[in-house]
Amino acid sequence: MERVQEMADAFVLLIRVGAVLRLVYCFIHIGIDEDQSVSYKKRMKHVVIFYVFAESIWQLKDIIMSYYM
């Protein structure tokens, strides 16, 4: 069970780091190509929505696991 928890923690860390890197990537491209700024802002919005959903699912899993264990 400990190994599964380590893998879950690594997966959550990967989601967090990936979201931050994607936001940085979009910020850089907004600075480089202002013509495409609307599309990159939309992509940034999608990253934030994904991150909120991912964290919500993670917290829901913790609540369910603590309730049944």
C-alpha cells in the first residue's frame, strides 16, 4: 500500500509541475508573439481549469479514503 501512495504522490507532483511549466510556456509565447496572445490566454485558462479539477479529484479521493479506512 505504501508503494501505491508513493506513486500517487509522484503523479500529483507531476500534475502540479506540468501545469506550472505550461503556464510559463504560455507566458513566454505571449511575450514573443502578441498576435497569438488571445489563443495563449485561452490555453492558460484551460490549464487552470485542469489544475482545479485535478486538485479537486485528489482531495475527494483523500476524503473517501479517510472515510472508509
